[in-house]
Amino acid sequence: MTLSAAPHISSDGQIPVREAAERHARIFNIQRFSLNDGQGIRTLVFFKGCPHRCPWCANPESMSPRIQIIKRQAKCLNCRTCLQDPNECPSGAMEYVGEDITLPELMTRLLKDEVFFRSSGGGITLSGGEVLMQHEFAGELLRQLQALGITTAIETAGDAPLDHLLSLTDHCDQVLYDFKIMDPTHARSVLNMNQSRVRQNFTALARRGVKLIPRVPLIPGFTLTVENMQQILDFLRPFNLTEIHLLPFHKYGEAKYPLLDKPYSMHKIKVPDDATVAPFYTMAEKYGYNVTLGG
């Protein structure tokens, strides 16, 4: 995404985070006409910034809360003097990743698809990154959408103070809640995730009657083990939920890493085939879940 005006660029090639008081969100994509991440035709808003460092992340541009600059070498004209500025790039090889947007501006964009939401039973899903990092803006956005009768959902790992989470779920029809590495020590060392808080927050939401759909990324070497899956299913058993989403590992985001000067540590990991995924599907079915592959 490009910005309408040239922002200040710091010495590290990134743009500082705005103060929350300015009532902007920082997003990096608005994806329209999605058939995943909730029911019906949906528009997804991807918020920038994430506290976790999942090695398999398909949206590495979501990790930093700052607006970044990428260069697509295939479009580069190799100008003798490069200003390293997307606003001055004659070929469009250099791009901003991320933009700051006000609530009225975002509402205007989202409501362009209102007819599709209402005709399909769809709506708007807030994703990331981790949307809880911008909970004040996201909560107000959900409140306004809900007041218009538009179905809303969020995708989250649930690793934030509970009051931040409740400020969204109080105005949200559905929560797609990720469970990754269940061992707390391993989750902290690999993902920078507070797994105990993830569990506590899920329990609190369930007790409030929030509609929860657990999701499990199936990542070889990390979450794609019988032990990890069993721990997830055992934790979820008391909540009597009926639906679970299994998200098999893919490499759709691999090409983004070199654009951001990030190493991609998963390049030697094989994408699991149907035979590898099938036992995990069966495990969930035996617990009484309606299982969806791919979310």
C-alpha cells in the first residue's frame, strides 16, 4: 500500500509509530471478497505489528509496527542515483508497506462492500499481525460496524491483557482463536508467547459466552505432533465447542522475506500432504468437532 503523502523516514529506513492519541490505525492490507476467516463474503483488515515471532509466518510484513520500505528488484531501473524513496521511484520498484488510516477513512472503504456482506451473511474480520496491539482503535471500529448491523470477527492469538481482548470481543460476533505451541517454555522461547495467558484469556471469553472457534496451525517441527494436538484437544474439552479449524503449513509468504531483508528459516520444511494431516483431522473429529481445513 502507498501513502498519499511522504512520511518521515528514520535512519533505519522505517517510519515511526504514530501516537495512539492521533486516532489512526496502522494497517498493511485490506483484502476484499474473502471466503475464509469467517462466514460468507468478507473483507479482512490486516493490522500492522505483532509481539510474536512465528518462524512460519505467512505475513512477515505484519511483524513490525513500523511502516517499512521494500524494493522489488524485477521492477528496478537501476537508476544511477537511488533516492531510496517510494514517492520518487520512477518504476514503482520501491513501495511502502503499511499506511496510517483514520477511523472515518477506514469505515468509508469497508462499507463499499456492505451489499455483499448483507447478501451473503458475511462481514468484516480484523486480523494482523495481532489486532490486540491496536485494541483501542479496533474496538471502536467494531463498535461502529456492529451498530450498523454488520457481522464482525477477529483473528487473534489471545496473548494480551484481558481488558484489551474484552474491548474487542464485547463488540464482536466471532473470535477465531489460535492455539500454537502448547508447552509454555517452548512457546516462550520459539514464539515469544505467554501460553499461560493465552489459556486464561480463552477460558475467560468462554465463560462470558463469546462465540469461539479455535484454530490450529499444523507446522512440521513445531505444532504438527500428536502430543501438541492432544494437549490442545484436552484443554478445549471442557468448553463443549463444536467447530475447529486446522491450518496446514504452506509457503505462500516465502517470497516476502527477502523483500524485507528477513531470513526465512522454513525453506527446507516440507509442506505436509493429505496423508500427514489426516490423523490430526481424525483426532479432532473423535472429540466431536466439525473440522474445517484451511479456516
